[in-house]
Amino acid sequence: MRSATVVLIGLLYGGQTPPAAAPATYLSEAALMATLKEAAKSAPAMHTAPVKLADHYRINIVRRTSAQGAIAHPDGTEVHHIIEGSATFVTGGTIVRATGAAAGSATIEGGESRRVAKGDVILMPAGTPHWYKDLDGSITYLEVRFDLAK
């Protein structure tokens, strides 16, 4: 009787239709760049075009036209894929803010600097200080943050 129950449950479960998967998100390059251009009107130094924002991940296209302060995100791992432009990118070390300095002026002391350019990919574990400095005009990248804490 027990094995018949197990077989019956298996047949019933096997006959169920799996839940429908969420549809894929697709945005053309033209749509992303148009959104990025619109965002530049209100934030010319750094602007973002969202691709997909969800509970456990965020995907954006980001364009920086000048260096901003160093930052670390404690709530998720981050990946940057450089789409265009180049800059010096500093990771690790310690974020340093001068007393009385303006917001966005933090730097990194003791970090690792490297030149990044189109096609490069950077993976930063949660909490890793990072900083784009010495931009060659501007830099645009796909930013993916995942495993965000709630």
C-alpha cells in the first residue's frame, strides 16, 4: 500500500504543469542610450538608466563624466562591464574622507589601481571599496548588483 501511495503521488506530481517562468527583460541599445541621455539632464556627472530592478538584483547602465567619490556597497556583489571609455579604477584599501570635505570627495588609500577600458569586466565582492578616477572623457558600464540584503 505504501509503495502504491508513493507511485500515485509521483504520478500526480509529474502530471502537474510547472509554474510559468517570468518573461525575459529586453531593452535595445538605442532604448538604453535614450534613457541614459534623459538621465544626463538632471545628473550630468553620473547618470543611470535602469535595465531591471528587483529584490535580489539591480541592473543599470551607468555613465560617469567626471570622477566621483569612493564608495563601498555592503549589501551586494557588483559586476561592471565597460561598454565605452576608460578610466583608472581603484579597488580595495580604505575609504578616506577629509574632515569638512564635500560629499562625493572620498578617496581610497592603499587600494589597487588599474586602467579599465571597453570590454573589461570587474567583479567586486560586497563591501569592497571602489572608485573611478582619472576618466578619459567619460566611462559607460553595465552595472549588475546581486544578492542584495533586505
